[in-house]
Amino acid sequence: MEMLSTEILSIIVRAFCSIIILFVLTKFMGKKQLSQLNFFDYCIGISIGSIAATLALDIEVDFLHPIIAMIVYGLTAMAISFATRKSMILRRLLTGKATILMEKGKIYYDNLKKTNMDLNDFMTECRNLGYFNLDDIECAIMETNGKISVMPKCEKRPVCPQDMGISPNQDSLITNLIIDGVLLKQNLHSTGKNEEWLMNMIKAHGLNSYKDVMLAGVDKDNKFSIYKYIRPETQNSIFE
């Protein structure tokens, strides 16, 4: 029993250590969504995760060896990221380059094969992007992260204000002032407002304190927005 308790404690400690190392490495490696990862980044991520799992679960493995391996993988990924930013040749060698799959009504079959896609895969991706008719597409490109980008034909693209001769005002970012009932004093001061002004705005919406506010913010045009807590759970769902 004592040996079992020691093993469990060892696994807990090693698991926490692996989590901390993973957190530090991902911070240094930069922020990327899964869809933004190229093939090499994806492989590096899987490898580091696998090593972290080994560190946490396999108590017979020396504690230091997996940590060294994770650091090596992380440093390699950062070095390659730095190198690809500095050299176009290395960028094309390590991360590849975009591939044109369709252009001006022509589908390039050899390029589809090069990206390991068949025609059904290509049409599925186009439908996912909202293009159910290939005739609406001017150009389709496979990006280096495996994601397909589509340029619609000019007559099929969405109408924008410039097309209609309209010049709308530019929207601005909203500065959050309250989140989950907590006042963000630094954000409030950055807007040039004070707590008295904020409390007056809250009371004007029928609330009495910061704790009654789930989210509140103001934009550069002094447009104030506020969301109060809705406690009862909604019973109907439009998604069923």
C-alpha cells in the first residue's frame, strides 16, 4: 500500500511538472490556432505532448531525460520559426508554399494529387466555405497550413459599402470595464472616465452594483454597452 501511494504521488508530481513545462514551451513557441499550424508545427506539437505524457505516467523513465527532449523539440521549433522569418528559401523548404487548385474555371488535377486531395475532397472544402457551385469560384488555393482559401468571381462576391458609394463610420474596439462583476480599474482610467460615471451608467440600466453586471464596456464614441446576469436557464433551443 505504501509503495502504491508513493507511485501515485510520483505520478501527480511528474504530471504537474509536465504541465508547467508544456505551458512554458507553448508560451515561448508563440500563439497559433490549430488551423494555423503547418505540418512541421503539428508534428512538433504531437511529439512534445507524447513526451509530456511519458514523463507523467512512466515512473521508470528518468525524470530529466523527457524534460531535455521536450526542451530540444521546443527550441528546434523556435529556431525554425526564426529561420523561416529571415529566409525565403528556408521558408519554402520547411513550410512549403501555397498551391493553386483552381483558377479561371480550370481545376488543376496534378496539384490536387500533390496536396493528397481528390475532387470530392476539394468540392467538400468549397461547400464548407459556402461555395456549392464551382462556377462561382475564380481561384482556390491550398495554403501551407492545409487550409483552402477561395476568391469568388466578382459578380458572386458580397456587396460592400464601397460598391454602393457609401462611406460608413469605422467601428471601434470596445474597452471592457466590468467582467464577471469585477471592475477593471486600469481599463476605466484609460477611457478617461471615473467610477462615479460608471456607477451612474449602471444605475441608469436598473442595476445597483458591479456584481450585478456580467459585462460592460464603452467605445471611443462613448457608446456604453452592458449585459446583466440572466439567472434562469432558457428552456427553448433553436438548435434542436
